[in-house]
Amino acid sequence: MTSQRSKNHPQEVIEVEAKTAQEAIKIALDKLHAERRDVDIQLLREENKGLFSMQGAKLAKVRVKKKLQKK
């Protein structure tokens, strides 16, 4: 699992890699201290298990951005 924060808004956007997209989303929500309804989620890459679930495996990657709060 890896994560990366945007330089523009360090607390508002996060990119996370994990074994599955759902796991990456959960990690991002925890890091942003947000609920799913409060964010926009972009799937950047789906997981790929590779041949016989061995070599060539790629992690899922998501970008999660907090929605603007209306005042």
C-alpha cells in the first residue's frame, strides 16, 4: 500500500494504491477522516493479479478528493 498527497491541497486530495480498489478507497477515507458521501472517487488503475496470481501483479490505484463544503 502506498499513498501520495497532492501538493496543491495537502489535506484535500489523496492517491492510494492497495490490493483492491475497495481497500484503497477505505484507506483514503481513513486518511482524509471523511465519509464516502463527502468525497469524489476516481479509479486510476484496477488491480491486476498477473499470470496465475504471481508475476506481473499491479495494485489498484484511486484518487480521492474531498468535496467542497457549502457554507
